[in-house]
Amino acid sequence: METAIEVRGLVREFKGGIRAVAGIDLDVASGEIYGFLGPNGAGKSTTVHMLTTLLPPTAGSARVGGYDIVREGPAVRRTIGAALQEAALDPLLTGREHLKLQLSLHGIRRDARETRTKELLERVGLRNAADRKIGGYSGGMKRRLDLALALAHRPRILFLDEPTTGLDPQSRSALWDEVVRLKRDEGVTVFLTTQYLEEADVLADRVGIIDHGRIVAEGTTTALKAEIGRPTVEALPAEDTDAAELEAALAPFGELQPSTKGVAVRLDGHGDLADVVRALDSGSIHVADLHLHAPTLDDVFLAKTGRSLEGSEEPE
Amino acid sequence: MIGQVLQLARRSVIRTIRQPANWITPLIFPLALMAVNTGGLHAATSLPGFPTDSFLAFFIAFPFIQGALFATVNAGVDLARDIQTGFLNRLALTPMQSPALLIGHLGGVIVMGFVQAAWYLAVALVIGVRLESGVAGALVLFLLAVLIVLAFGSFGALAALRTGSTEAVHSLFPVFFVFLFISSMNLPRNLIETDWFRTAASLNPVSYLIEAIRSLVITGWNWEALGLGFSIAIVMSIVGLTLSSLALRTRMART
């Protein structure tokens, strides 16, 4: 399959020797949705800035749409669309004016601009708000316009940098639908950075997990979870149950895990949920609740970095 | 590239129109200050050697320069805001050629400068100021006013591109204002009695910009004053544009 994005040993150092991206390799196939997952400060946005030619790399190389990001910047920009982390819009311009400006800067002819503007406004559901100034748009509307601007010149590759951060569930769902539609109907390759596990799970064909500027895991979400492989059983002790007694009962089934609610054990193959239930029953240990957790991407992150992705925050 | 320049200039003009404070202030404030100063300093016309008996005609150059300062700072702030909000990155992601951004941005400033010049001249004529250089002089006056706006505007853009901070651009205004006040704004240089002030005014390029505009109003065709004024405006424009272009290259580090 044709490669849309090819990255080799990409590094970006900032002043003071800070390595935001510390040598990453990745390949994104044409027509694929690639989820780039990591906590704040992991290097996601720096990677996107390099791949979209906004920031020269310190070392390494990358080709986007077949063009070298350093030597063929203008060609890369003609090939890609990008909605960056902040929906940078001019509060004094209307949605329609934004689109016309974007289209004209992409060299689209005046008559085609009119048609394409209408088409894009319709697609992102902003037809009725087209002539309102951006200052009056909601966060969701701004994100939708941002997406329309990124799609204005029909790019083959789309970069979306945390596109749903701060959006309400309805707007988030609408944006997910549009991303899926772009891949399905137009074959657009999507490089999507996110810190939301669910987003990567729902949208991405493959996921790359980045931490401290390095890719710590890569593959399909199913494969990554299978790699972790082991579900966790979490038990919430009943009021009259001793937590220590519960821990002792669960310990033979695997490694005990931190749990805020009760006692959790990651099963290591010495029994399944039924065996756990039998053990609790034979020990007359009462539990208020019992859960079986299938592995999540957070478990993958935890396994690879020793930290949980959710709630892991570092300033970028 | 011309299309890109026109679109960006159009955006700059739209932004100005939609921020009334950005165009009402430059249209009203300099004229208000002129009215106050003219009332207070009218007696200066009786000084021996004062070049005209109308202080209003003498002082009409002031709004042109002050208006240029306003336009410059407002434009610089707009550019700095584009940097702060990431809008510059949005533009950088398009095939836009970098010089188009600067030219388009300054194009908007020039349009504003032209409107201001027309307004100041119209008000001056209505209140009885006579242009000694005639209709041709008015055209030259427009050209010079626009050139001055371009010169100042390029320095506003430079400040925005170097700092990326609206606050830093705002802080330029008092600096420019000092240049304006330590000039031959209120009196001809040869009538300034305080030595250090006369020296400072003579070293201050703004004096020559004012004197060039003033000469068209009260003298007619003073080639020396015009030559100096145009030369300074052109040199300032070239220096400002060159430095701004370099700053833009650094700011837009795209490959």
C-alpha cells in the first residue's frame, strides 16, 4: 500500500537542549486514520508542526505525500490540510470570509471559490451562520469551520491536532462522523493527535503512542490491547469485609494493581473471573461489586511507560 | 502573488473598518489636538520670522504624522495578534508567499493612510487652510502622507514580527510620540530658542517629514524641504521593510 507519511529519526530540539521529539519513526498508509496518542507535553503537536512544515526538524527526515518536509515545503503544503490545536480564526471575519480568503490563498479561481465555499459551509453545517462574525461562534462551530478551512483545497492528507479538545459530546461525535466520512468516501489520509483514548479507539486504524518525545507503542488498537492481553478484575469490598482479606484472596490470580475503589488484580493466567468468584465464595468474602475490565489503551500506556495516560499532564 | 496581496490587504481593511476605535481615533484625535494647540499657540505667528500668519496652516502637518502613528500602531497590533492567536500559522499553511503577507498587511495600512490624508485635507480646506502648492501639491501631499504611513507601518510590522506581542507594539506609541513632540511640530526650528531642543529637533527625522508636508501648505514648492521629506520617508520605508522581511523569515520558520 502507498505510504502517505514516512518519518525516520525525526528530532526537534528547542533552546536549552529540550528534546520535544527525540527521534521517532512511523509510517502512515494512504487512506489510513493514524491516531497519535499521548499526554500533554509528549511531543504530539511538535511532530505535527514539523510534518506540516511549520517547524524545521533538528534532525531526521520525513516525507508527506511523497514530498520531503524540509526541501519541498511548498509542495507539502499544497498536498495537506491541517486543523491545528488552537482553532486560529479571526474574530472580526465571518465564516464565509475565512473560507474565501483560504481558497484564494490556495489559488482557487473566483468562480470556483463561490461554489466551494457554499459546499463547505453546507458540509460542516454552518450555512446559516456563514455571514456571522467568528466572535459570535461557539467552540463547536469554530472547530467545524476550522475543519472546513483545512479541507478547502481538497487535500489528500489531513492533520488534525487535538480536534475535539473542549468540545461538547454532540460536537465531538459530529466531528468523528466527518473524519470517518472523509476516509470512507474520499480516501483522505488522516493524522490525528489526541489525548482522548476513546477517540483513538473509535477512529484510528492504527495508533502510535508517544511519551517524552518517543514512540513507545504502535499498532492497531486491537493488537496493542492483545499485547497487554490480561484483563483486570476489580472487587469492591462489602462493608463488613476486610480489604486485606480480599487482597489475600485475589493475590494468587495475578499482580495486584492500584485501585481507588477496592482491590484490583491483573489476571496472569492462573484463573479467570469464574475462578475469582469461586475463591471469594469459598473464603466467605463478601464483595459489593465485581468488575472485569478488558485491556484499554490506557492499560497499554501504563504497561509501556509505568504511568496512566488519563490525567497525565505535562506542559508542552 | 498579486491576488494574495489583494486578499490580505482586503482583510486588513475589513478588520480596521470593523474596529471603529481603530479608525475613529485617528480621524478625530489628531484634529482635536490640532484645535487645542492652535488655540493655545496662535500667538506664535507674531514671532519675527514665523513663516505664516495662520497657525492652523502651520500646524496642519501634525495630524498627518499623528494619524500615521495611529495607523501604524493599530496595524502592528493586528499583526501581533495574528501571531499570538496562531492565525499566522494558518496563513503559513497555505501556499501564500511570505512577502505577500507583509505587502498585503501594509497595503491595508496604506489604504487607511490614504483615507486619513483625504479627511485631514478636507477638514483643513473647510476650516480655511489654503494649499499654496495647489491641486498638484495636494497630490504630492497624498503621496508623501502614504509614504510616511508605509515607513511607520513597516516599523510597526517589525515590532510585531520581532516580539509577537500586542503589548510590545502598543509600547511603541509613546516612543513615536516622543519623536513627534521633540520635532519642529510647534515652531520652525530656527525659532526654537532652547539649544538642546533645537538640536534634538534638527536630528529628529520626524521634523523633516513635518516640514515637507508643511511646505506644501504654507510655502508652495520648497524643493529642499520636499527632497528631505521624501528621502527620509523612502529611507525609513526601505530600512523598515528590509528589517520586517528578515523578521518575517525568522517568524515564519516554515520550510
